Amino acid sequence: MTDLADRQKLSYIAAQAADARLNVELETEGMTLNIGPQHPATHGTLRIIVRLDGEQVVWAEPSAGYMHRGYEKLTEVRTFPQVTTLINRIDWLGSFANEVPFILAAEKLMQIEAPPRAQWIRTILFELSRIANVGLFLGDLGVQLGAITPVFFAFRDREYVLNLIEAATGGRFHPNFDRIGGLKDDLPAGWITETKQVMKKLRTFCDEMDDLLFGNVIFQNRLRGIGVIPADVAKQYGLSGANARASGIDWDLRRDQKLPMAWDKVDWKVWTHPDGDCYARCWVRLQETREATKIVDQLLDGIPSGPVMAKVPRIIKVPEGEAWVSTENPLGEMGYYVISKGDLGPFRVKIRSASFNNVSIVPWVLRGVYVPDVISILASLYFILGDIDR
């Protein structure tokens, strides 16, 4: 019996060795895979070229430019008031927020400030843009991981927010409402009461996302420990917004810089997470959406009376000079470097968009992951292609 067992064992070992030799003989070269430029799991037309070793990514490179519309050059043939029509289309989901840093840069050059009421309304609309933007992200995140129900909740409740933006600005998706020196109009009657009701609905929506997504074991398995970005690496690649805060970086421009806005007039919290993985990035955005509803509620309670427009010339010529202003947009830090030669329009405009810097980490974070995790990581980084191909 002992000899038979030994022979069987030796036979098994020989069979395993033969299988190993066969696997070596059948080893093939790595495969290059195109994700895009029309892949449905990207937020716009992005192409990512990945080289695979079996199911594992060994190299990745984003290829942008498929949606390039030349915003920076187009500003040179527009007047300063006309520029807002262009730039609120960069990140089309948070359009009003795009207008604010450019207007603040122009006001900085003109050495004027909007009246206090206009500053408060700007901040309210800015946060409403954040809620509409990130709220849709939370729902779309489920779709990209195979759960379709959350996106219906997201589209439903985002409509309430877009109704408010349209009622105040006249524009549902592209408000073009900000003006140098203030705002186009004051708030309509009944708007404050309706907004408070909508904020309650949005907090309920956040609770629903918490249950449907973040409490789901499949969701957690797809995101926890995947796409980890340490804080030092996030800083090296210039990550900002929730992507940086999810790596434990306690940095938010709304709190950490002084702007003629109203964030410093209310109490709110900057959320961070120590893990730096896909789950952390999504979790931080969920908390920021809740926090945005609280900011809006407090601003509505304390909004000052008075005009919404400062005294500015009918035909605006911005004095010669240079100015840089950045704000904490829904996707991260968005800034405008504006150069004026004293004409009706800017001489040069350089746009620092959040998505462009955030997507720069893709080659680093995708290296070594498996193909199904590529979509999870791209979704958690949350970029808009108009914000990249500006």
C-alpha cells in the first residue's frame, strides 16, 4: 500500500510538472485594449489604452481631446460678460459653479465686489449646482457597477434642484446668470420656501443612496481596497476635491481661502476619509451632498436684504492686469488665470479644470488592477470630459 501511495504521489507531481511546462509553452504576448473612445462607462468621450497581461493591467494611458472645443481661445473673441455663456458648458453638470471663479477674477481686476445679498445668492446657487452634479454621480455610479435602480432616484431628485435653478436664473442647464458686479436678477417670490422643501427631499435621497449602494455588500466588495491612492501620491498628481479628501487630505477652498462669498458665514464640515480607495471617494461625495443641503438651509435663513448688483459701467472694460481665482467646484479645484489689456474682452484666459488634473493619475492608479476594476476606479475618480477637453 505504501509503494502504491508513493507511486500515485509521484504520478501526481509529474502531471503537475507537465501542466506547468504546457502553460509556459502556451504563454502569449500581452494584449492592448482600447476602452473608448465611445465606451458607455466614461463620462464623455474618453479613450484609455490599456495593455493587459491576462486580466491584469500592466500599463494604461488616457487619450483625451475627442471633445475639445477650445474654450480658452474662444474667450479671446468674446466680451467679458459673454464669456459666462461659454464656461458654464465646461462641466455641464455644475454649470453655475463654472461661472463664479471667472466673474470673481474680473471683479478682482476691476477692484469691485458684489453686494452682500448677491454674494449669498451666488453661494446658494453654487451649492445647488454641487448637489445636482454630485447627486447624479451617486446614481450613475450604481449603473456603472451593474445596479440600475439608484440612477432613477438620482434623476428624479435632481429635477427638483434643476427646477430651483431654472426658477431663479431662467436657465435649467446653463444659467448664464452671474454678472460682473452681482447677478442678473433677484430671487423670485416663494423661491426660498420651495428650496427648503427640496433640501429635505435631497437629504432623504442621500439616505436612500446610503441604503441602496453603500450598505450593499456587492457595492462594497467592488470598491473597498480597490484603486487606493495614498495622500502623498494624490498631492504629486495635483488631485483636488473629493478625490484628495478621500485620501485623508483635509483641504477645501471654500474654507481655506478668503473669497467674497458666504461660506464663512455658516457652519459646515469638511469630510475626509483615510482609506483613499474607490469606496472612500464615493463616500466623501455622499457626505458632501448632505453637507451642501445644510449650507443652503443656513444661507436661506440668513440671506441679507439689499441690491443684487453693484454700480458698474454699462459697457464693461476691465482694467489692464492679471488675476487668478479658483473655487472648490463639484469636481475639485477650478481656477481662471485672466489677463486683460484694458479691452472689452480678455487678452488671455487659462483654465485650471478639476477633471484634467484628477484624470492625470489614471496611468498610476490603473497599473496592476484587473479589468473589471478599471471601470470602478474610473467611476470613482468622477471626471467630466468637457472639463478635460476645454
